[in-house]
Amino acid sequence: MRISHTLPALVALVAAGASHAQQDPLTLTAGYTVQTDSNLFRLPSSANTQNLIGKSSAAETIGVTTLGLGFNTQQSLQTLAVNLNVVDYQYQNFNYLSFAATNYDAAWQWAITPSVTGTLSTDRKETLNSFADFTGYRQRNQRIDTTTRFDATAQLDGPWRLIGGASTTRQENQLAQVTGSDFTTNSVDAGVRYVFGSGSNISYQMRAGKGSYLNRVVPNTGSQDSQYTQIDNDLRLRWDLGGGNSANANITHINRTHPTYGQRDYSGFNFGTGVNWAISGKSSLSLGFTHALDAYATTNTNYSSTDRISIGPVWQISPKVGLRLKHEWAQRDYAGSPTAGQSSTRRDITRDTSVSVNWQPHQKLALSASLQSASRGVNQAGLDYDSTMLFLSAQLTY
């Protein structure tokens, strides 16, 4: 899809949207994004691009057209919201990567009484696997993630709440991957929350989940299990500091076990903290730190350990114009070993910096421009990369 064909259509939609006020629960959206990427395949500077991708450059321009339909209604204590989006990705230089995705999300915020409430939600998202992790450069590898969740909160006398829920998650890849294999997970959780008079709250939840890898046969030579069980004990605090300021902290102990290959088991703590600071009526600043363990099963690793620091100032220049900056720094180590041999010594350092400007010249029209720089340094040869991306977007809602 060419830019010259899409922009006139958007202009026509703007004119139509401006002349018809939409008051009913139905919402239509149309959007177009031009994205340029200097290093689509996340190749190191020393790579022979001609041999790997058949071209002298890994640069790409992508046109993304989005059409969406939304429905939102509230009836008494019940609220229903449904969004459906069709997204068409057109790659200019590597056309075999082009595809169309159908995404949706729906949420029913239910209430039996004002004291017994909850949400039933489901969503589906289809994307292209990042070439930072997938090296099948001449093949398209789409990924579909779906999640369905039910949660409930019951208010007891005073500040106490009972909380609980159940969820199912599924991930499927168009092509098989080792560390990101297809899987499905079913989990249940229950806990309590204490709500302070200031609006701050502290909660504890225990979560039990059981998962299955969809394309694995046991036994196998790689000690790749077909199932796993994970128990999480989660403690969270949200502190309302007043004036639009808040802080949060969490610590979670995870314990992941495997029925066939126990040498893949691991446990440890995930934790994090963050601050949202309203500097003034037009500016704010968010700071965050997280430490996370994630499954990463290879020949010499069982999981990854990632420390991430982020900072994000926001400036609302005027009611219609906003400026946003964001910088993330992360260190990722690979740990555990399914054999008696030494575990991996690999360490990744990633840096992502972006600046974006959002402009809403009309109530129904939003324009944005974003420049992003991403890099990864690895203490093993052939895994470094640098990339610069530019995004120009227009979205009409009516």
C-alpha cells in the first residue's frame, strides 16, 4: 500500500468525521503509520548482509494501515467494551514479510453489588517476531498471543478486600523457535488487599499455574520439557502521595518446576519499584526499576535475569501538543544449566531512547512523530546491533 494512496483517503475521512458528531457507543478508527528502520534484522555492523538477507542493506520502510471498530456501553452496574482492529503491514524492500493481522480485545466490567465486582476480559494480538531473537532472516515468523482472564473483588467490612481470579494464556508462532516455543498456561490466584483511607493499598496474592509446550515430544536429547508448574507469591504496595504523585513497589517469589527434566527447575525473586511525579500541571516524570526472571531454555541456560531502569519525562506544551521522552537501560544475564557443564556467561546490555511529539489539531484527528534509537551490546561476537527508527502516524476517530 503506497503512502500516496493512503493519505488522500485519510483526508477524506477527516472531512467526514468533522461533519458528523458521533454520540452513540460505536466508534470507528482509521490510521496510517510510516516506519523507517535502519537495521530491521538487528544485524551487527560486521555482518555480510548480502549473504544473510540477499541485499546490501538491512534498512526498511514499512507502511502500516489500521482500521478499527469499537463498542462501549454501560448498563446499570455493567460496562462492556469491545475493540476490533485489522492491521495491514506492507514492507517495501522485504515484501515477503508483509502480512495482515486481526487483533481484538473485549472486557466486561461486571458487578453483582457495588461491593462485589470484577472483570472478564479477552484479547488477541498478532505481530512479527523480533529479529533480535529470531534469525530466520528470509522467512516471515508471525506470533499470535491470546489471553482470557476473569478476576473478582469482594469488599469486606472496612478496608479489607478479597481478590482472586483465573486466566489462560496461549502463544503460537508461525515457525518453531527454541527459546520462545509455543505454549499454553492456565492459572488461578487468590489473595487479600488492604485499602488505606488515603487511597494507598497493599496486597498479597498466591498464583498457581500449569503450562504445556505445544510442539515438544518427551523424551528428547535437548532436555526440553513439555510441561511446567509455577507457583508465585506476590506482594504489592501502591502509595498515593497526593497531588497526582504516587509510588509503587512489588516483590514476587517464583518457583518453576518441570516433571520430566528437573534440572530445568529454577526459583528466585522478581521485584521492582517506581515513582510517578507530577512536577507541575503540564509536566510529569516517571522513574522505574525492575528485576525479572524469565524462562530461557537452551543447551546451557534455564532462565534469564534482567535488570531494567527507565525514565520518562512528559511535557504537555499546550492542550493540543505533548512532548514525551523515554530512556531504558537493561542488563540481561543468562543463568542455570541443564547439565553438569558451566552455564552461559553471556551478558546483554540494551539501550532504548525515544522522543515523540503528539499533536491533536482536531477532536477526531491525532498526529504523532517519534524518533527511536535502540542498541544491544553483548560479550559474545555477532550479537551486537544498532538501529534507528522513525515513526510518522495519523489516526482519525469518529
